[in-house]
Amino acid sequence: PDTVKPLRLANYEANTEQHVFIVGSNEGQSFSIQTGIISTQYQAVKPLLQQTLNISLNARGGASGSPVLDNK
């Protein structure tokens, strides 16, 4: 829809203890927002060269694959 705006990717590194949240579809019933912090981060090894984050939050069913957002 024309009213939808795309999310911009961050141009800065994530930090441990940074507050984040995810928006999920709570088992297909309604949207939910779960808040937490980045607990650890590390660089994955080949073949998946990317930054990987461990996030401490209470994810509910339907939240897997949700984007990780911060207050920006």
C-alpha cells in the first residue's frame, strides 16, 4: 500500500546492552511487541560471513523471523 514506508537498515554497529524490540504476529492472532537487550554479538565464520546477535527477550509464538529494531 502507498501508506507503507520501508524500514531503513542501520548504518552503525549494534552494541551489547543496547535496547531493542521485535514486532511479531502473536501466533496469527494479533501483533505483539517484545522488548529486550542485545546480550552478545560475534562474527559468524564461513560460509555465512555476517554479524550475529544474541538477544535477551521473551519471544512468543509467531515472532520468529521478526526484524530487530531499536529506537532509531
